[in-house]
Amino acid sequence: SAVISQKPSRDICQRGTSLTIQCQVDSQVTMMFWYRQQPGQSLTLIATANQGSEATYESGFVIDKFPISRPNLTFSTLTVSNMSPEDSSIYLCSVGTGLGQPQHFGDGTRLSIL
Amino acid sequence: GNSVTQMEGPVTLSEEAFLTINCTYTATGYPSLFWYVQYPGEGLQLLLKATKADDKGSNKGFEATYRKETTSFHLEKGSVQVSDSAVYFCALSDSSGGGADGLTFGKGTHLIIQP
């Protein structure tokens, strides 16, 4: 399966700042996704990162807060903007292997907001 | 909309005990079903999958059968080991809308196996 690298692996940020998380895949993939895992909670889909067009956001997530780029088939970024303590979570990218097929996940970025 | 309900833990068992983690789902279409596992300090890994009714997914001694009539996908293992201690997530993918769908996850079950 594809090797997925996320950077940074963790960070501690001040409220009001923004952080960009990178996701690099070692092969071209059609489907890439971003998830959030709040402390002690399950994973929630933030958006589907579409190559060459705007990301598709799930209910409760907006582009101004979580802008996403997907410049090519191996790379995507998620920015968490104007952070508050409520944004403290693990953010994960994943790649899809086909409709109805499993997704494979990066190791995640553990983000803490002070 | 889609949803996944699984038993919440922590679930504590002794080594060699039989394990069942219940998972039921609701979906607008005909989903694929997955179990993912998150070992302490590690990322999320696919454990097993089933893509159609009556399929049985299996891996590392774990099994789950896709039961469309009961909308369930319960995870079982006949004899657990300490190394099975982890958080287990049931998830579904419903691409009946024709687009690339993300996964819908259950809340996760923390499994603790005692020697």
C-alpha cells in the first residue's frame, strides 16, 4: 500500500495563529481525505481533497477555517486557521484505494493549542 | 445519513478469552465495512474488510461477517493476547452517491487484555 508521510508529527501553537499540515504520498492517488480526531473521540471527516478543484467539505467544516490545497496527485495540505484550544486534535490524512475500498492513513499530526 | 454504533469501552479481558466487539450501522446505500485498529502510540491500521453481504473479513485471528439483515459487523477473536490491546474502530464507506466518499467511524472501543 501507499506510504503516507505527514509533517509535522506534532506541534504546540498559540491561539490565533495558523498551521499548515502537509501530506505526501509515495505514489499517485485519486482520492485524498482529511480527518480530525479530537481527544478520546473518533475520527470525523473534514473534507475530500480534490486535485485541481476546491475541496469538498463536510457539514460543520468550512473553507475559511480549514483551507485545503491539492496541487497534484501525491500531495495535499490542510491549514488550521485562527486556532483556538478547541482545535487541539490529531489531524490525519488518508488515501483512498477505490470506491468502497479501504483507506490508508498517515500517522497524523498531534496539535495542541495554548 | 450514515452512522456507526459500536460498544464503548474500555473492555477488559484476560488473555486467551473470547472477544466480541459489537458494531451496527445505518447507511443510505450499500456500504463497505471495515475494522481499523490503533495500537498505543501508532497510527490507524486497517484490520479487515467486507464489501458485500455475507462476506467474512479476517486477519490476525480476528473475524467479522457482514450481516445485511441485522446491519451488523461484529468483530470476534477466539483467544486474545496482551498484544491485542488497542483501540478498535468500526467504519463504513458508502459510495452509493457515485462520488468518492470518506469513511464514517464509530466511536472506538478501547480493549485491554490482562496477562
